[in-house]
Amino acid sequence: QVQLVESGGGLVQPGGSLRLSCAASGFTFRLYTMSWVRQAPGKERELVAHINNDGSTTYTDSVKGRFTISRDNAKNTVYLQMNSLKPEDTALYFCRRLPGAGDSWGQGTQVTVSS
């Protein structure tokens, strides 16, 4: 059974940083592309970043240069380092494997950027 457990969110001031973590289990982690998805109130889910099993990465334009996705295959964990945070980054953040359409959604981790 696939499990993805997100952590590391919190309340931070604009310009601050957070590091999100996602512990994965129930599948062969190193073989999958992993992603971070966020959902802000009243908005659709947005794919923020993904990292392929070869380590190559892709980011949505709004976070390029500020966010960094990484993975540790030995720990079955994917990370999202978020710097220079803006109020518009406020959202519930989830990690997902790709493909993973049939996977359950975890609880996510809330990121709130506010002064």
C-alpha cells in the first residue's frame, strides 16, 4: 500500500524559508518520478515541481529560482526547499509519485506565508 507522509510546513514571514519532507513507502521509490503539488483555498491543484528517477528536475514558472526539489533514495524521501517565500505560496502541499492516479492523497502539510 502506497503511503506518502508530508511534513515540515508552518507559518513563515515573507522572504523566509521552509523545507518540506515526504516519507514514502509501499513501492520501489527509486524507480518513480516524485512531485510536489499544492492547493490554495479556492484554487485548483498546481504541480509545483517534480524530480525524475535520474535526478532531473522541473519547476513551475512561479517557483523557479526559489524552490529546490531533491530526493534521497536511501531514505525513500523527497524534499522541497522553499526560499524567498511569498504570500502567494500559501497552500496545502502534497507529495505524489508519478504516475500515481490511483494513489490515496496524504494529509499534506500546510504552508502559510504571512507577516
